Amino acid sequence: MKRIDWVKLARENIIIIALFFAVTLLSLTAPGFISGSNFKNILAQISLYGIVAMAMTISIIGGEFDLSVSSLLGVISILFTDIARRQSIPLAILVCLCVGLLVGVANGLMVAKLKINAFVATLAMMLMLRGFALNYTSGRPINYPNPQLNAFGNGEFLGLPIISWFFLITMFITWYTLRHTRFGRNVYATGGNQTVAKMVGISVNFYKIMLFVILGFATAIAGVLTAIRLSSGNSLYGRDLTMSVVAGVVLGGTSLSGGRGSAIKTLWGMLLIGVLFNGLQRLEVQANWQDVIKGAILIVVVSADALFAQRKQRARLASASAEI
């Protein structure tokens, strides 16, 4: 009988163990944390960001990163609300999806064709989108109280929030794409080693562009759902999107160096982020201190990922030296 390596098993499932301890601790300290309605609330809270997190998982596995999603979500919420109240809801959805795709294409072309660093390119796009949103609305929210839309955005289906079904469907599509399609395999190859990927005939530039296109499209969907759920558009929506999404993705085991990650583990990572943030609110921790804690979580997560990458690199060099 094969012996179970408990240490390896614990290391591979550390995110589930951390989630279990977080839920246990908060159930003992946070009033009202353990309840069906609160768990639905947590799932609803992470679902909108979770849609972007799945796209970010694909992007980071492919070796790229996008800061502009935090501003794009706010822009999409504004465009949807304004066009829906002036024209029609179908037109608003179509315009928003097209804008998301165009922003993704622009980011992808800057990175793949112009060879601009992804951090710089998407930071510039983030600032442009934020400026556009503020000018479009003069810094004020746009409200669109539509009872039908509000009922859809805050409704339930089969016992779960409707927006959570969008998240779960997105997770399944991401999982299937990464695990069972040629596109997914090539994304892993591109993120793992671009030089080798080019040598085996993979069009690296095409995949780089597609990573940003997928992110733009997913953010557009999340922005539309945000506007529907809140019956308004606001440039402030999504300000913490990048931080929350990256923290959840990396907590789930996706490496910032690329080539490694999983949609299922990103789900666990986003659940942990949602549980922690919900717990902080129920413990009545001040908003300023919540930001401090969120920033600390991100630092710890990124540092742990960097240490793991360094250890993996040293092991690879040691193995190569031994072969020589």
C-alpha cells in the first residue's frame, strides 16, 4: 500500500486548510458570521470580482498582468447605466462588451507588438480610463433605478445568487479551457518559457494579445453585472479590484512568474479573500485598517510566491549542475 505523504498533501491543499481555519476563527469571534444568508452574501460579494479573477488566472499563467481592470470596471458600469437609461439595455450591453474587447486589444498590442512592459502599459491604460470616467460623470455617480434589472441583479436561482451562477459558469469555462483545450496548453507553455514556446511553433504574440482580450471581456461582464446589481455606475467601482483579484489568484497557487495555476484553486483563493473581508466588516474593523490588512495580505502573498519561485529556480540549477 502506498504511503501517504501528509506534508506534501498539506502543502498542496494549504489554501483549503487556511480557509477552514479562517471560517472556524470567524465563526467564534464575528457575530452572525455563521448563517446561510451570510454565506450567500459572501458568495455574491466575491462573484463579480471572481469573474475577473478567472480571466486574471489565465493571464498570469500566460506570464502577463493587467492593472487597468480596476478602472475598466468603473468605466463599464458608467457606460452601461448611462446608455441603458438613454437608449436601451441590449445596446448598453453590446457597447460595454465592445469597449472591454477594445481595451483588451489595445493592451495586448502595446505589450505584444510595441514590446511595452505590461505593468507600464496597463498602468497607463488604468490612468486614462480613470480620467475618462471622472470627466464623463464629473465625479458623480449615475443612477438608473430599474426594478426589473435590480430584481435580476439581486435575485436568486436554485438557492444561490444569480450573479454567483455567472461566476461559477466562468470558473467552469476557465477550468475546461486550461485543462482540456489546445489554447490552454499553449497558455501554460507561453507562461512557462516563451523561448521554448516559440521554438515549438506557438504564436506567442497572438496568445499575449488574447490574454488581455479575455481580461477586457471578463471585466466588461463584471462591470455590467455590477451596474445591474447596484442600479448605478460610478468611477469608484472596482478601485480595489486588482488587489483583491491578484491576492485571490496567487493565494490559489497561481505563480506570478507564469506557467502554473488552476481555476479551481483560484475559487478557493477568492473564497478566502471573501471570508476575511466579510469577517473584518462583521468585527467592525475601521475601513482604514481594513485597507492596511488588505495591503499586508497582498505583500505576504506576493512575497511567498517570490520565495517559492526562487527556491524552484535554485532546485532547477542544482539539478542541471548535477547532470553536468
